[in-house]
Amino acid sequence: MALIPTTILTGFLGAGKTTLLNRILQEPHGFKIAVIENEFGQENIDNEILVQDGTEQIVEMNNGCICCTVRGDLIVALTALAQRRHAGELQFDHVVIETTGLANPGPVAQTFFIDEEVAADYLVDAIITVVDAKHAMHQLDTYEEAQRQIGFADKLLLSKTDLVSADELEILTERIKRINPRAPVSDTDFGRVAIAEVLDLRGFNLNDKLEIDPDFIAAEEHAHDDHHDHACDTHCTHDHHHDHHHSHHSDNIAAFVFKSERPFNTEKLDEFLGSIVQVFGPRMLRYKGVLWMDGADRKVVFQGVHQIMGSDIGGKWGENESRSSKMVFIGQNLPKETFILGLEQCLV
């Protein structure tokens, strides 16, 4: 049986996660979605309660969705839902997990890799972060959790954009793209967003669809002529004419890109990646890449969350395709120069 794709929905307090979920739960989109929430409010829900006990509550919606309130272990909840699905008691083909507003999405994502029962039934489709355009700048200045939620995202949805000016929105967008240059950004108005913008994104998984968005490569090159420019990195405070907003905000969480047109030595790269994950894993939020390995006729796709790292075989290199490697690392105060120097030493 196919694995159940799961969307992790995160965002700071008041960003609009529940508004978005209510629309997903109530609109006639034809999908059967199970939503797992920590404390689901009962307003606007007037449906038959299927199960209710001290640990969870399952509510069936008119459009075929179900909502499961979890006050205990996420692993227990996911396993119980899967068991009831296998038994034919519940029908759903996608899961959305809403984290609390102060949550770090990392441990939630890791659940799908470290627990064998969960991994046997589910896969992470994408981490989606809702960002409050009105209050995000203050939240990013004040709360590391807000930075982490953006850093982990595969997709970013900006809410409350009508409450800020065009200039304020541009400054915020530039800032979150510095924190996470690989996640596409779009607007959501009172939770109104196409289901295709939320589900079945395959943003997290290792598969042939995975490619690195060339826009963030261009953005990195625009900010830094190349990765050898060690005098200026993602934490730079130089007053560049094209980057005059950046010096006002020194976020702990930021991203950097490595790319090369030389192939990697497989043994050297495995050893280096293993060593940096051991040392810096807790500070490495997300990392992924498409790699050219020496002697291989297929791309190698790798990604990780904290200390959990994996790789997969991607598509074949095209006959006229320029072979290269592109990698992005998003983390908390990562030593960019150490990473880049080490990766360069792994090249053939």
C-alpha cells in the first residue's frame, strides 16, 4: 500500500494556520484529509463526533475530511490513525499536522524517519510555514522559533499582506529568502489558497521530481559574486547598494549555497558529510542537494534534517546537460567557510 503523504503546517502564533485549516476542512475539494492538531477549537464544527476519550477526539467533516485532536504522543496518534485506516474504519488519503505556534518543526519531521511504524505508513510531503506579514519582522527579531519555522519550510505562505505597505512586504520577503532561499513564497488571503499550493508538493521527499530552485542560486550569486568571496557571507553587514536592508537584521538562522562543476569523490564526500552532521547536526535545520558523483551517469539527490541524512538516485544526466552539483544548507550559525572548504576538498 502506498505511503500516506503528510503535510506539516507550521507558523508563529496568530499567523493564520487555523484559518487555513478551517478552509481545507470545510471546502468541497474532494480530498479526504486527516488533520492532526494539538488543541483544535470547536467553533464552526458542528458534526458528529466519532470517537472521544481522554487522549484524542476525531471529528468527521461534511466534505469527507476528519480532524483528530491529539493531546499526547504524535507517534501514537499517527499509528492509531493508520491502524484504523487499514481496518477500514476511517478513510483518508492525506494527513495535515498543525504544530503549535511556538513549536520547532524539526522534531515533528524527524518522527517520520526515526520511528519504524510511522515510516512504514507515512512520508513527509512538505513543511509549509504561514508567515504573518504584519508581525513577522518583530517575531524574527525576538523569537528563534520564528526563524526555525521559516528555515525548515518547503513552502512559505504570507498572510495579512493587506496590512503592510509594498515596501514593508519587499523587505520582509528579502529577509525570509535570506533565511530560506529554497522555499517558494506566495500569498494567502484569510486562508484562501488553492489546494494544489498546499498538498502533494513533494517538497520534502527524495524522488526524481526534486530539483533545486535556480532562483536561489541566482539570488546567492547576486549577493555574493561567488562562494570564494570569504570577506562577505550570509551574515555580512556591509552596506551593499543592492542589499541595503540586510544590515538591519542579523538572523541566527541563514542559508548558503555550494555549487561546483567538478564531480565529487564519493568516499571523501560521504566521510565529510558524516563528520559535519556529527558535529553540527543539531544546528543544521535543512540541507539538500543534487550532486554529480564521479563515474555516475545519474544524479544523486541528498537531504537531511539535523543529524538524519539520506540520499537517493535521481534521473539520468541529459546528453547535452551540463553536469554540476548544487547544495543548500540552512542552519543556525553554521561555519560557512568550514563547510565550503571541506566540500571543495571532496571534489575530484
